[in-house]
Amino acid sequence: MIDVTEILVHWYAGRPKTVLAESLGVDRKTARKYVAPAEAGGFSPGGPPVSSSEWAGRVREWFPELVDTRLRQCRGRRSRPTATTSTSS
């Protein structure tokens, strides 16, 4: 699971998106996706201090699907495990 807050903290500290993507093990496009709302909101690397908890609040605001598990639950039919029988020779 990606820690979006960590992506934002690294970006805000001045790490280039490509470098932070590589070091955090995410695709560059994924890093850009999560940084885009911060840039659109007027944030830029090296700005006034922002705590991790403040970033976490922004993540909840910008990406509610990441914090509300109800949105990720499977709505399809649940499959039941089938009984298997083994025969001994």
C-alpha cells in the first residue's frame, strides 16, 4: 500500500518526483498523481513547514477513496470455498 502522506512529505522537502518515486518504490505517474492536488492548491517545495498530520488531513480531503474502506469493498458475489476430497490408495 502506498503511503501518500510520505510521498507529499518527500516532495515538499524538495525531492524531485522522479527521485522520490524511485526511492519509495512507486511509478513516476503515481507520484505525479498524488502531488498534483498539492501543486494545484498552491503548495510548492520548500514552503512553510507542514506537518505529517496536516498532509494526512489533505490526503483525506483530496483522496477520500483512500481513507474510506467502504468505497473499496467488493460488491460482487462472494465465492464459497469448495470442499475437496482426497482419496488414499
